[in-house]
Amino acid sequence: MKFFVDTADISEIRELHEAGLLDGVTTNPSLVAKSGRDFKEVVKEICDLLPGLPVSAEVTATDYETMMAEADVLAAIADNVVVKVPLTLAGLKACKALSDKGVKTNVTLCFSANQALLAAKVGATYISPFLGRLDDINLDGMQLIQDIRVIYDNYDFSTQILAASIRSANHVSDAALAGADVATIPPAVLKKLADHPLTDKGLAAFVKDWESTGQSIL
Ligand code: E4P
């Protein structure tokens, strides 16, 4: 499973990239607003930090023509920009036009298997089902990932399933079990994946026993 980090915070991206944990980045307008930075500047900085790795940057228009104009600007920022479009009829039309031009796409705000089917049919590079937001309204986000996996496998669609709106470590392992190709994970959750109380307990015991030997490796 590939790991993307879901943030527009450069220092978080740098830290996780230096730890060798990142295969890409996703941003959205809310994350950009939270960063308080200029959108195009941030996207450029992230792309430079992770050359060759996919960086999703989202259009903000809702009509096809303006989406396409924005997509041109975003795609020109760097070769590794993936243009993110919403799962609407206009967004699907933009996805088709961008895919035909060889631009990588991420269709976002997916909440149903039929929506995912449409995204695959228009050649999306990634489909982003939002797990957490479905769970928030008492629907089953993980079931959606499982359903999309079956549908894509039935028809050999190459669109990658990008599990999004991840809220917990369990979401990550469950999405991996369900066959998601990628998970885009908030920085705090990604760091938590390494935690286990028995690891902490075991390490404390090793350190204590080692100290009792009075030895040093260096
Ligand atoms: C995906 O690309 C979105 O940026 C993100 O995962 C949304 O997560 P949220 O529902 O926690 O805002």
C-alpha cells in the first residue's frame, strides 16, 4: 500500500519524507486555508520537496470551463502535480479531458460505488472515497472501499483506490485489508502507526538491562 500524507504543512511533509514514509501528498482547499499560505507557492514547494512523487492539487471552480482553466495552471506548476476534481458531472467531464491529455487526476469527494464506477470510466488516475465522512453519518466507509475493489477488479479498471478522510490507525490497516491501493493519511495518524505499548515497554526493559551491564557499543 502506498502512503500519501494529507496536509499542506511543509514541515510535516518534510519530516515524514525524511523518515522515508511518503509516496505522495494530497491537499484540498480546506487544508490550504488552514496553512494560511499562497496555494500555488505551497504546491510548488511540495512538488520540489518530493520530485517525481504525486502531489494532488484541487481545482476550486465548479463549472467545467473554469475547472479546465485552473487545471492548466495547476498542471504547469510541476510534472508531478495530480489535478484533483470533484465528483460531479462537470468534474467527470474535466477528468476525461485531462486524462485524454495525459494529465494525472484524482477524483475527490466520492461517497458511493456508482460514483467510483463513473470515475474509472472517465480514466481517473485515483478515486478518493471519503471513509471518515461516511462513518460520521453512520454509514460504512470501509464497505465502500471493499465494494469499489470488487467492481474495479471485475472490469480490470486501472484507477487506483485512494482511501481518504482517514481518521485513525485502524482505518489504515482496514483499508489495506480491503485492498485500497493508497491511503492518504493526516500527519498525526501516520506517526501513530508506529506506536505500540508493548514496543515501548520492551524498549524500556532493554535500555534498563543494557545500562546494568555498564557497557557501551561506541
Ligand atoms: C482527501 O484527499 C481529502 O483531502 C481528505 O482526506 C479529507 O479528509 P477529512 O474528511 O478529514 O477532511
